[in-house]
Amino acid sequence: MRRLHYEVAVSLDGFIAGPAGEYDWIVEDAGVDFAEIYLQFDTLLMGRLTYETMRAAGMTPAAMGMKAYVASRKMRQKDHPDIHIISSKLEAEVATLKQQPGKDIWLFGGGVMFRAMVNAGLVDSVDLSVMPVLLGEGVRLMSGGPRLPLHLESSRRLPSGILLLRYSLAGKG
């Protein structure tokens, strides 16, 4: 079965974006091998806002070598033939997607989507790139809901001060 990884950059105080959705605070480090990261996955799962932010930055799932599934009640499939839009029954769709053959699935950004997938028991790991910055406010890594016990699987410190942390969800390691 494919695994669903929440892989995201986060500030030291727990934000995944600034107050206006900005991500200019993310530190660049040559030690982060994006090509290696991309090789783990063939599918991106994200919400509409994350997809729109990605497109505005000139990125596309195809350029990353991946298929994309975007959760949205506003977007229409006919307007976005290059992605798969999930407009209802998100948890069931993702559970089905995990059963299909392929590489692992990257839950790409979005604290609300992360919480929904955690609540449905679909997330297998939480991979954080902790940036050496305190934002003070912004979009939280996760909000609301019950505690989420994690088990540290690996950690690595990069010269820039970024900490790469991989956690499995308790009971899924």
C-alpha cells in the first residue's frame, strides 16, 4: 500500500506560511536535494489554495514529475485538465488512491488538509523541514483536533540551521 507523507517547511514557532500566505521565510540550502525528494513520490495531494500558490510561483505538478489531486469545491475539472479535482468524499478518495499501485503520495502544504487526513487515519508520516525563523503569526502547521502522538524516525541538521525531521504516527511506524 502507498503511504501518505505530510512533507512541509515549518517555522520554529509552528507556521507553514506567513499571515498573507507568504513563504519567503523558507531558507534555501544546497543540502536539500529536491530531485531526491521528488523521486519518492508520483502523486501530490493538496488543497485549492496550495495549488493556486504553486501555480502563481510558476510550478506545476507535471514539472515535478507527478500527478496532482486537488481538493476543491470551487474548481471545475474541465478548466483544469492537467490535475484531478476531488470535490467531495475527500477521505474516501484518498483511501482509494492509497490502494492503487504507485509511489508514495506527498500531502503538499495545507494544515486544514493535513488535519482532515490525520482525522481519517490516512497520514503515515510527518516530514518537517524546520526553518531557523520565528514568524510570530501565520498559517499553523495544524489547528484544532485531538493530540497527535508521533515517533521520531530520523533527524538531520543542515549547515543553514534547517532541521529535517521525519516522524511516523504512533502505531504506524
